[in-house]
Amino acid sequence: MISKKIEKAINKQMNLEAFSAYIYLSMAAYFEGLNLEGFSHWMRLQAEEELGHAMRLFKYVLERDGNVELLPIKAPPATWKSPLDACQHALKHERVNTKQINDLMDLSFKEVDHATRIFLQWFVAEQVEEESSATKLAEKVRLAGKDGAAILVLDQELLKRQLGAS
């Protein structure tokens, strides 16, 4: 059975994953409004991944005879100053998510919860990939600067992304 501390922390993480999906969906809408369909596509796939993460947590709590508490999801921002600003916001958010996963891992050690620690290893590795992907995207957009042609080339590259491939 899962401890109440771990259960509460995982429910909080589940909420953050759902909020992450909202952020990425909001970014997808923002990019769609700029006619940057590749960027929008990339963000929609990110949203799907985040919802998948939330569902992993959901299932885990139930498998451990815990109680799932679906917390309110706050509204994400709806606009950004520029494509670079949006991409940097995505990276910053991934770093917040990484910190929360690490805090959850630390709690699993403190609670001597080996099952949770093993379960969370996937999330730790996933966050390495998530941060790397967001960093690369933000850096490419930074390098493109205000060069519209470079942004359009990157937009076409982002259209090729498939779910599970950052």
C-alpha cells in the first residue's frame, strides 16, 4: 500500500503533468495563430506525451491501493512575445517538472518506498529527454532569430515529428 505522503505527492505530480499538457496545447494554439503548423504540431505531440505521463501516475496510484485526487488545473498563458519566448517558457516549465520529479524521488527514499523509487526511474530518464528536446528547440529558434526563412525551415522540420520522438 502507498503511504499518504507519497500518494499526495504523486497526485500533485499528476496535476503538474495535466497542467503541462494545457501549456503545450496553449502553445499549439499560439503557433497555429502564427501559421507555424510545424511548431503547433510539435506542441500538440508534447501535450499528448504529458497526458500519457499523468495517466501513468494515475494507474500507479490505483495499483498501489491509493486514492487518486484530481486537483484543479490552472489556466496556462495564452500568448507569448515571440516564438522564442514560447519555446523558452516550455524549457523553463520542463525544468520545474524535473525538480518536482526529483523531489518525489527524494521522498520515495525518505519513505523507504522501493516500488515508487523504481516506478519513478522512468520519469527521471524521461525528464532528461524532455529537457534536452526543449533545450534543442529553444536553441534552434534562438539561432534562427528574426530570420523568417530560418523559422519556416524549422517549422517544416517540426512537422516531421512523431509521437514518442522528441
